[in-house]
Amino acid sequence: MFESFRNSMYRLLEPLLLAVQKTMASDVMPRYMQLELREKYLVLGAAVLLPIMILIFLLILPLQDRQIALQKQAASLHLQAEKAATLAQQLQSGGTQSKAQPVNLLSSVERIAREGAVRQYITRIRPQNRPGDKQQLLMVQLKNAPYQDIVRLMDALGRAKLEIKSMKINATASAGLVHVQTVIGSL
């Protein structure tokens, strides 16, 4: 089987090999023979070093870089698998037993806004969480809201253990009405 493969490859490459052999005999060798001894050594050295350099820079180094990247990816996946196993074990044992129940920030803000009669002024509610950040953040934007209702809303948020991270209040053309943009977080 190997013999037949070798014969078929030789038949396919025979025209190419003959062309290379003819070019070597007619063009390259006469020029090589005209070189001085130092130049011949230089050409032979280059002929030996060039394939080695091609092998190193086009094959070995990219493979080594790929191996390092795969090792990093495997370590990351291993860490994720450990976290998943820990979470699965916690879920099987009934979850974590914490003293304080986590606050759903969106539902808390919605409830407080309805109770404070400012829900109709809210034009935008958008989560502001960053990847890897455990604290919940919520951006709330209100348009043409009465200033007194905004003060009551801030007080209600404080009583509900919610923190106002930032707040921007802009006056409107109407007296007593303001535009508000705030970022609310849980304590």
C-alpha cells in the first residue's frame, strides 16, 4: 500500500522534479561554480539556514503561541466549571442561607414610585450594571415632575435602604417642575 502511494506521488511530482532538476543543471549550477570559495560557503549556509528559519517562524512559533492560548482558555474553562459545580451543589442543597434577602432593585423602585405618585413622570428606567460588579444600579429619568414629589421620592428611597449614587436636577420652564436623572443602587 505504501509502495503504491509512493509511486502515485512520484508520478504526480515527476514533471515538477524534472523541471527543477533541469533548471538546477542549466542555470543554477553554472552560476554557483563561478562563485569564489567564500561565496559558495555563504550560499550553502543560506541554503541550510533558510529552511530552518522558515520552519521555525512559520510553523513552530505559531504552534507554540496557539498552545499557550489554548492553555489559558483551558484554565479559564476549568475555573468556570468549578464555579458551575459549586453553584450546582448549592442549588441541590437548597441554595445559600443568607441573613438578608437580596433586593430586586427594579421592583423596589417601581413600588416606591407608585406609592410616591411619581411613576407617571418616569420616562426611562435602565440597568447600569457593569460586568463583574455585584451591586445593582438603576438609572431613572423623570420629566416635568413636581419638585416636592422628587423630595418625597428621595426620602422613600432612603427609608427602603436604597442609595442615590448620583442625581442631576434641571429646572424646566414651568415653576415647580424639574427634570431629574438619577442613578440608584442597593446598599
